[in-house]
Amino acid sequence: MANTKSAKKMIKISEKKRLRNLAIKTKVKSLFKKASEAVEEKNLEESKKTLLAAIKAADSAVLKKTVHKNKVARKKSRLQKKYNELLASK
């Protein structure tokens, strides 16, 4: 347990940051999952909408330093690749 006043304050701050980061990560994860499912269902309009939302959320998570930029780049690339294959097949 923290002894000093500043250490106690840091515990509160780190807990707030942890909860914020968890919410952001969960949002990004769920948006990528929705976009991936829309692409697999071959729903062109829905997949484009969810793809753009997922990319926007992921980029904002990188700016807030919640998720590493290379991880987001990899996920965006894989999802975009699936979407482009869907477009080519139509």
C-alpha cells in the first residue's frame, strides 16, 4: 500500500487511466470484429461503414497512446485486404 500522499494520488490516477484505456481498447476491438463480420457476410455497404468507423477509432487510440501504432497498422491492413478482396469479387 502507498505510504506518501503523492503515491496515493498516483494510485487513483493510474486506476482512472486503466479504465479509460480499457474502454478504448474494447471499443476498437469490437469495431474491428463488426467490420470483419460484415466483410465475411459480403455486405458491401455495411462493411464499408464499419471499416471506416473501425479505422477512425483505431487511429484515435494510437493518438492517445492506448494501443501501439504497429498493432493498429497491422489490423487495419488485414481488414482492408479482406475488404479489397470483397470489392474485387463483386
